Amino acid sequence: MKEKMPPFKRKKTTGKSFPVKVCTLDAELEFNLELKATGRDLFDLVCRTIGLRETWYFGLQYEDSKGFIAWLKLDKKVQDQGIPQQTTMPFMFLAKFYPEEVAEELVQEVTQHLFFLQVNRAILAMDIYCPPEASVLLASYAVQAKYGDYDEGTYKPGMLASEELLPQRVIDQYQMTAEMWEERIKVWYADHRGMSRDESEIEYLKIAQDLDMYGVNYFPISNKKDTDLWLGVTSLGLNIYEKENKLTPKTTFQWSEIRHVSFDDKKFTIKPVDKTSPNFVFFSHKVRMNKLILDLCIGNHDLFMRRRKPDSMEVQQMKTQAKEEKSRRQIERNKLAREKQLREIAEKEKSIMEQRLMQYQEEIRLANEALRRSEETADLLAEKSRVAEEEAMLLGQKASEAEHKITQFRLTALKTEEEKVSLERKTREAEQLTARLVDESERRAAEANKLKEELLRARVAEKQAKEKLLEFLSRNAYVNTSVSSLYSVSSSSVLDLPADLHALRLNANSPSLSLTHSTPPALVDHHLPAYDFIADNDMEQLSLEIEKERVQYLEKSKNLQDQLRDLKTEIEVLKVDEKQCELDMLHDEQVRLGENKYSTLKKVKCGSTKARVAYFEEL
């Protein structure tokens, strides 16, 4: 991202100024400097622009005309430091020195963010070795810092697969697709819910600082036996590594043990505080590298002693402001969390009310349907009753006619005996027919009475259904009142019951010390101030306190360690052994022996300075 400078900074290049570009890993800054501007002028300008006050960790890095990485000297003019002549001078604003404990020492969020970006880039570029399971955990914190809380509703599969989250060495080691890695990162990412960007980044750094290669500047050296070794310059002192092993130092010298540092050509000499101990001598490959080693030794030693003194007024002020700002943000986050919780409760209540409304609307629809069927049944029974009455009347008329015919038959029965017999026979038939008609008439009359009773019951049922519906609507008046308190109800949803019932409608408004050297090389030395040193027993006490705090931290993170072991076991079956590098095998051996960065350092610094110097010379 390229930041635009204020108008007074973006002036045309003249013969009295020159342009520079400074990259801070997340921004590109462009300035026009006066010809007489020093490194301090440019450094202070960058720090003011990005709002950085913890300036003692950082420096401006560039590549000189011979392709050698160098740091801009603050007390010399920018143009007098062998910077290649280009249209715009490029610099990288990077951390030059590392803190011993990030959570305690890094105060400003901008400082934490710059360290996070640099360490993250170093891990992804494989400049810092990181075990596969730890790299997955670190990736989850990086995702939390970038995207915020995991949201299952907006998260899309494959969203993280395109991100550069893991070192390529880790990806190549396992027969796993990008989606499989993403799934494992997502599990931890979801666990970080509620973490702000600065909290995620500081957790990332707290884990990264326990990596063996974190905060170590490596330089190729050799001892008097011409054995190729690595010198590691750290915030705690100097480490010596074998050529094939950058993880486990063979010996170490703390800054409190060092009295004097100097180099002559390629020979570097370190004099211990204990005057009875021999000097620690090694040889570097390049004179320019010796200058950089000396510069880093001076800077790290100054910070080492500074940490062991009371905080300056500036640091105390920054810590107070950071504490107040953190407290204010915590209050804001708690307030937002409460508002979010209340909103979720309101959304849940809204959903319940909507479900109840839908249920009531369905009950009303069913009641309307039952009423309509009841009315249709009543009409049908009324029609059947009318037809039955008409049939009964017709059968009564037929019965009267039959009786009249019987009388006529009786009057004519005396004519002849045959007519009498015939008349008797016909009379019997007529009587039987009359009996049948009478029975049929009685049956029809009984059926008509039954239909009348059913019609009466249907009318009563219809009346009861209407009364029940009206009672149901009046009983739900309170529910409708509650619903209207959460949602605005449109005027067209008012109940109005003519022949049919209406449906209810709800309108709901849902509620992140440099030294300069001349060539040809001369004897250069640096006397470390005597008042800076502290007694050995004080150092031991301080080391015990630091170790105690670290043990407490490890106990608190037991659950995390268990998760890391589970992940390692899970992906172990997918590992391709042929893809393992030397550092992987060295790390596995460390784990097998139950060692870590701090136990190794504690072990190699045991013994006298004299014994460690002798051990170095025998390597």
C-alpha cells in the first residue's frame, strides 16, 4: 500500500534535494530529502510519519553498491554511505534488534504490528524454522488478525487456500491438498473468536519467539582450528552453532559476561568480564561483515542493559497510555459484545415470534376452513331434510289413495265369488302394498326428523366454531401486542372479519549505536560501559524469575500443547520422509530428547566462561 504524503512533502526534485522511498512491509513512503540530510533525519521522518515511538528496535536497511546488506548510519549524511545512485533511493524500515519478551516489552500497537509483519514474512520465507504443527497455529492467528472473527455464514470454502499462510517447506512435506490445510487452520481460527487484531498479533509473536531461530542474526565464522561455524547475535548474547545445525547452539556468551569487543581485519576479539578467562576469538569471512557484527553487538548489548534498569519516563508514559488505551478498547469491545448479544437475543425472539405468528395464521386458516365445511354441511343437510319432507308428503298421499281403493274394492267384493276371491287376493295385495307404503312413510318421516336433528346440531356446531374463533382471536391480543413491540405492523394487517378471516402480516425491521569504519581496516574496538554490568547473583535471580514466568506460561498453555501434539499425530501419516530437510530432522531429535530453545540455552551457558571459550576453540 502506498501512502500519500502531505502536499508540503511532495515537492518537485531540485538540485538541493533528492527522492527516497521507504518500505515498511505494509506501506511505501516517499520523501524528498535535502542534500545535507543525515540518516537520523530520514529515520526520524519515517518514525513520525507512521507514529512510532519505540524507535530503538528499528533501522533503515539498504543494499550497497557491492550488493552487501547494510544499515543506514544515523550520524552520517545519507548520500555519503555508498548507496547506489538511482532515481529514487530505496530503503527497508525493519526491526534491527529483537525484544527478549514481546508481551512485556512491545508497548505500541504499531510496534507490535511491524514485528508481526517481519516475523511472519521470515517464517513464510523459511528464514526462521517453524515446525509444521506450529506453522498451522501461527497461520490461524494471522488469519484472525487479517479477517477478524470466524463467521460460518460468510466464510466460504477455499477462502484461505489462496492465501500464503504456510512455509512452502511444510506444504511440500505432506501429501495434503490446500483444502486439507485450510480445514486444519480453520479449526483453530474458529477458536480465536473475540480476539482483536493486536491481541492476535501479540499471541503470534509470543509463540514465534519460542522458535529456535527467532531473533538470531547468523554470520559464517571460523575458530583457530579453521572449523566452519555460525555466530548468532541475539538479544541475550552470542551463540555458536555448528555449520550443519542452526537450531541448537553449542555454547553461548551472555552480554553480562562480555567486557570489550573489537576486530582487526577479519579477526574478532571478545574480552570477558572475568579477567582470568581467555579472550574469545573468531574469524569472519569479510571485513564488512565484522562491521555489521560489531554494530549488532553494540546495539543488542545496550538494549540488554537498558532492560535491566528502571523504565525511562518516556517508556513509563507510553506504557501508561497503552494501558489506558487497552482498557478503553476493552470497554468498547465489552460494550459491542453486549450489544451483539442483545441483538442475537432480539433476533432469536423475532424468529420465535415469527414462528408463532405463522402457527397462529395456520390455525386461523384451519378454523376458517372448518367453518366453511361446517356451513356447507349444514346447507346440504337442510336440502336433504326438505327432500325427505316432500317424499313423506308424497307417500302420505299415496297411502290415502291406497286406502280409498281398498274401500272401493270392499264395496265391489260382493258381486261374485270369483270376484270376491279375486277381490280378497287384490285386497291382500293392496293391504300389503299399503303396509309397505305406511312403513316407508314412517321411515321417511323418521329420516326427516333425524335430518332436522343433524341440521340443528350443525347449526349449534357452527355457532360454537364462530365463538371459539372469536375467543381465539381475543386470546391472542396480548401476543400481537408483544410482536408489535419488536416489529412495526403494517396497517393493512389489522384483523377484519366479514365472511372470512384475514391473515396477519408482520413488518419487521431487522433491528484490525552504530560505529563507522574506514578502509583499509584498522583496529576497531568497543568498551562496554562498566556501570552497565550487574552482579552474577542478580543475573541468576533475574534468570530464575524469567524461567518461573515461562513455566507458568507453559502450564497455562498445556491445552494448546495437547492440540499441537494431536495435530502432529494426525498429519504424521501423510508425511513424505524424502521431503524432510536437515532442520526438520534436527527438530525431531530435539523433541525426542525433550529439549526446547530455553532448556538448550540454559544447558549450554552452564560452566565458566573459560571452559566455554576452550570448548569453542576445540570445535
